[in-house]
Amino acid sequence: MTYKYSNKIDSLTAILRKLNNMERVTTGSLALEMNVTERSIYRYLENLQAAGYPIYFDHDTKSYRFSENFKLTKSPVDNDLAQALDLSRHVVSSATVAIAVYRSNGECVMSNEAMGRLMGTPDRSVYGRNFRLFADWRESGLLSMAQEVLQSGEERSGDFKMVAAVGREIWFHCTMMSIVHGGECYLVVTAQNLSPRMKKELQVAKFFAAINQSVNLIMITDLQGTIRYVSEKIYELTGYTADEVVGQNPRMFKTEETKPTVHARLWSTISKGYEWNGELCNRRKDGSSYWEHMRVSPIFDADSVLTHYVAVKQDVTHQKELDEELYHYAILDHLTGAYNRRMLVKMGSRELSLAQRYERHMTLLLLDVDCLSRINHLYGHPAGDDVLRQVVLICHSGMRETDILARVEADCFALLLPDADQQGAYQVAERIRRQVASHSFRRPDATFSCTVSISGTLLSSHYVDLEQMLQVGHRLLHQQPVVFNRIVGIHG
């Protein structure tokens, strides 16, 4: 194929000359004249538009033309055209930056493709449009900045949000400057689309806002355990601010209440990429301790490489205290602190089964506080309650760790002695009897003494649970109720 023009600049110059002379310009006629394809003509027109020439397609005449009142002020064959075409190539290569030039009256005389894409115009062109008539410019603040730049001649820039022509919301960074050319003032506008970045930032902002509103504390550490992020809940839970915690290691909260083996299992689990759940006792900034339930999960990158750990922490101090209180209420006598009857039967039946299986001795002692009702009558119920508590303390002082003490009736206690034969149990009973009898119970208005009567039941093969042993012990204890401060006997 033989080209009519020796180079691209000659071709572009010929197109500009025809447009300047208001000739009817179509892609077909130009392609035929220049002996090139229509596709090449489209590229030539795009290059001229990117260089700032206000060329648009007139649907009425089905041809291309300059915007109204536009004329080339210089010969299109001079060096300025070559420079403009060089600029056009630079603008096309920087298509991500939107550029437009407006007259001082608001009319657009130049716009590149990127500006059309940013504004979402159907024909990707803003030629001939007047920014002073744009409601979105006025509402977004662009109009105020444009007027300020034209009046002061100083460059201004800022971030803006507006609704584009297609109805979508866009964010962009805009810079405006004024230039004087040919005695006329122009407004040069450059804009860079921030929408993808802003959408991600908004998503991140919403994510962290949700984290900070969570009732749980969120903590992120690197693989060495250094804290990289904590949510605002950190101050409420620990008394530390986020600035005091970030960069530190979670061991700053560690207490002796949590066994080292717990922390060892934690790090062993998560370092292998598995999730860990558990409870830790930690220390606040003021030195007080608190319990937290923690779920630690590994974080992997796109290549499935372990990069961080995220911990979700919940303060369970109140729950632990409540659980402890309920547990004590369920197993202990609230007045004396000894086990209650239900717990004695449960624990004692297990000891009974073990003793029978391995043919060991076991003895159950029943201690009855003598004349408790008389004490309540003479000195008041608080005095009687104090007697019961003191009896429990005396029993505890001589007990082994394996022995079990429980309050089974209002004035009666049971002491289970594993691995104790008749002689050993008798020695324990006699020691308790003498200590109680020699103890002085003091009240603000009186000092008095008290005694206990004790019976014992030795384990035998016909007992199936501790309830049977309790019943036998009660019968022995009340055979001679008028005699106090004695050991009734220890029988099988």
C-alpha cells in the first residue's frame, strides 16, 4: 500500500487544515484520500482530540468538525503542531490521568479520554459543556475552587466526591490551575480516579469500626507474638491504651495463675496453623487480675503462608466468679464451709467402691453437737452458728487431705476416713472430742463450752453406698440420747 503522506504528522496536519476550512470530513473520505484504513483515521482523530483540539462528530452532517467559534490561531504546519502532537502522545500514554481545559466562561475546549471515562459520559467526551452549569460541580465544591483559581491565578487541589453522568458515585483528586494563552485565560483541570482506593478504604474503615464496636477485644500479632493491632476495647479490659500495647508481647498480661503448660500448648497449637480456645488469668495495668476466654486463629496470605495471629478475647471474670459461687453453693454448706450431704454421698460412694475393690479399710464418723438447741436458746442462734463453724475448724485441723468432712444435718457432721481401721478411727474421734470439750466459745456477753458425741461405722462388704453407712451411724449415735460427750462406739 502506498501512503499519500510521508509521515503521520503530515496526515494530522492535513486533517486539521480541512477542519479549519470547515470542509466535510468523514472517516471514509479521509481514508480514501490518504490511502489508509478507516481504523487509522479513527486513531488520528483520537490523537488530535487528546492533544486538545475540540473535534467532535456532528450527527446532523455525519461528519467531524471543530466546536463552534474555534479556529486555529497558527498555521497547523508550524513547529507548535509538532510539539502538540508530541504532547498528545504523552497524554495518551498517561490515560489514567484525566485532563480538561475550559475557557474562563466555562466552555470546555479540550478533554482527553480519561476525563470522559471518569465522568461517565456516554460518548466519553465533555467538549462544549459548560462547567458553570453543572449542578454536581456546584454541590461538590468544584465550582467554588474553579472560580477561586480563575480569580487568584493560584493552583488549588483537593479530594472530591460526586455522582457521574451514569449515576455512579465517584471519588477523585482534582488539581486546577489557570493559564493565559493568546490573551485569553483558561482553566486546566487534572483529575485522578480515587474510587477503587476509596472503596477499599471505606471497607477497611467499616471493618475496623465494626471491630471497635464489638463487645470482645480483638488483637493481632505477628509470628513472634509482637502486638500489631488492638481494638479500642483494650482500655476497658486492661487499663492500657492501644499505644501502650502495640509493639509489646502479650506476656505483659501474664500471671502466675495461668500454668506455663497452658501457654506452651497455646503456642504449639497456633504455630502449627491450628486454632486454640481456652481461658487465661491475666493482669490489668493496676495490678488486679481478670479472666478472659480467648480464641486464637492463624492468618494466612494468598499463598497459604502463615503471617499473623488474631485473638478474640472476652472478659469472663464475672462469669468465673458466678460459676465459682454456684459451684460452692452446690457442694458446700453455706454456714460452715464443709461439704453438704449430697456431695459427701457422691464422693464417699466413690471412695467406698475403691476401698471394696482393693480391700482397704474405711471408717465413717458421725459427730453430733450436744445440746445445740439449748445453746441457741441461752445465747442466741448466732452463738449456735459460731459453735458449728468452730467444730468444723477443729475437725479440719486434724484431718488428712484424703479425709472428707460434711454437714449432714443441722447439728450433725460426717467425717469419712479412707484407709482408717477401727483403732485409727477411734484415735481421730477421741482427739476431736477432747478438743471440742476443751474449747471456750466466747460471746460478747458470755463464755461457754460445748461437747460432741461421736459414732463410727466400719466399711464391710454388704454396704453398697455411703447412704447405708450414714443410716447405721445415725442409729448408733441415738441409742442413748441422754448421754453426751462420749464415743458411742465404732462398729462394723
